[in-house]
Amino acid sequence: MAHVCEYLIIHCIDFRFIQALQEFMESEGLTGACCDIVSMAGAGKNIVSPGEEKERDVFLAQVDISKKLHHISKIYLVQHMDCGAYGGHAAFTSLEEEVSFQKDQLTQAKKILENRYADISVIQILAHITDDGVVSFEKVKI
Ligand SMILES: [Zn+2]
């Protein structure tokens, strides 16, 4: 029997939104039984603006394996606010600037992935985290 799943979820390692992300994914109809998961600090940063080239290689190798072994056709790419890989809130002059930047990261990552994998579509998600730890998810459209 082939091991096939439709979705790959790629998100940052940050513990602050993982539980909420699982609940969001279940609300999208995705459970642990039907998706691969890759967790890397900074998520899309690893292909858009990696600190070192090897980070891009590791990221893409995981996607390659998920596609080859499980034949995924959709990727949920999750970026989040106050991400330490980008320097957190402190790296931006306002929340609006940070939101705009993260949406641009999502767009660039989507283009890179959809150019590399012609038969995969990328769904862009931005996770917002309040100072009280409340998490909400925004589907970003190009
Ligand atoms: Zn992060």
C-alpha cells in the first residue's frame, strides 16, 4: 500500500502557536493523519533569505522527500508575527510594517516553491500572536 497524503505543513519551531495551529488545521479538515509536517526556525526564511545556503538545502530536501514519498500536492506555509528568526517585533518600526514584511516573505516563498514544484500549490498563512499569547490565523492571498 502506498503511503500518500495530500498536505505538507511547514511552520516555525516557535512553541507559542503550535497548539493553536493544530486546532486551526483541524478546522481546515487537516489532522495529523493526513499531513506531513516540517518545523524549521523561521519557516519560509530558509528559502527566501536563508542565513546560510545549507538552510535552504535542508528545507528543500524535506519538501522533496515529502513529495517523493507521500506525493503531497498542497503546502500550508505558516509564517508568524514576532518570529525570533527575523529579530522579533523589535526588528520592525510597527506591527503594520511587520505584517507587510511577513506577507511578502510568504509571497516570495510561494513563488519559489511553485516554480520548483509545478504540481504543488502553496497556501499562505500568517499567525498573529498577541502579548497575552492569543493566536489567530490569517489566510494570505497574493
Ligand atoms: Zn519563529
